[in-house]
Amino acid sequence: MRQEVSGKCVVNGKYSQWEAFVKRLPEDFDQEGRLLRNGRNCIKVFEVEGVPLVVKRFRQPNPVNRFIYTYFRGSKAERAYRNARRLEELEVLTPTPIAYLDQKKGRLLSICYLVTTYTDYSPVKTIENEPLEVARQAFDAFVRFTVELHQKGVRHDDYNLTNVLYQRQPDGSFRFELIDINRMHFGPLSRRACLSNVKRMCVNIDITYYMSKKYAEVRGWNTYRVLALMAILRGLFERRRNRRKQLKSWTERCKEKVSQH
């Protein structure tokens, strides 16, 4: 039985001239645009009236999440759009939210699209390739940016060096932008919540140690207590991550065995 396809389109009032482009995305996305990334989700750049726009297509959720996103949480595209509008109010940089489009099959969410302005900022992770002095300045600025986020009550729940972009300014200062913002929290943050957010910023232990120490200094917190708590939080984080990897590996092996029979 063929399921009916319907949709929900929300366009930022400042960019209503691009509503037609947004509504055509289900038909045009695969054939047009320049591919930036094609993994779990697909990201493309489209030229619209001479303006580069980024479109992120989120893959269809599993059946349980299709139900949850439809009736309780909203799609990832909707949440990213709403979070971007909130960040704008707080004067935190993020690519300007243009629109989001949800597609439904039957009564449940299927595919969703997020449209934002294009940014030429680079991932903070690339700072690791900079000369030591430049890298130190950039990481110091990144820590100050992180402190500012937390003081504004902003917690990015997938906070790592690829989900924050940066650009060095002519005066030598740094500006930062948040991306992949569908999972965020807004509200007062405890010390533990702040450090728990910091712990996943970087895989490199030395850089994590350096940024944790700098974070404590900027906030005026006891450095030794912060580093001790960070060591505990980081250890728990690594243990959970290793368990997830083991579970994924075990699941893949089970699938292989099932396919052989």
C-alpha cells in the first residue's frame, strides 16, 4: 500500500523569497547542488539567486524515533532551526537559519531538510595543524568562547572540535560559529554540567588537559579540583564510548552471521 507523502515548511520571514526553493527540495536535492558531505546525512551547497545556501538532508529516523519526532520532539531540522534562532537572540554566531522542511510518509516523519547560509569558517580541529604559537592563541580564544557560551546558559550536546568553526580576523582575534545544533540545552549550568560539556571537546588528552586548565583559569575556579573532576568525567566518557564501539562491533558480527544462514 502506497503511503501518502505530505510536508511542513517553515521559512524565516526575512527570507520568504526563497520559499519556492525550499518547497522544491524533495524533487531537486538529488539532481542539483554541490556536494559537501555524504555520510549519515547529506550536505550540499545551492546557488539561489546568486547566494550560496547550505542544505542538510537528515536521513529517515528509525521507526521509534519517527513516532517520537512527529508527536513529541520535532524533527532534527526543526530543532536545529529553532536553536539557531535562539542563538541569534543570545548573540552567538551560527549560520543564519533560512528554513526547514519536514516530509511525512503516512502520519510519521520521513526525511527533513535544514537550510542555512553558507559559511567559509574552518573546523576548530584544523587548529591542531597550525604553528604552536598560533594554535595556543586559537585554543585560548576557543576556551574563552566556551566560557561565554556556558555563562549565557548554552550547552551544545555534541560539543567537539568539528562542530565549532573559526576564522582568524585581520586584527589577529578569532571568531567562532556553532554548527550541528539540533541537540542543545538552554538554561543555567552547574559546574559539573560545564565540565561535562568540556570533556568531549577533543580526543587528544594533552589538548584536553590544556583547555581544561585554561577553562578553570578563565572562570576563576580551583585548577586542581577542575582537573581532578575532569579526569573522572573523561574516564567515564571514554568507558561509555568504548562500550558503544564494542556493542556496535558485536551487532555487526551478529548481522554477518544471520546473513550467512
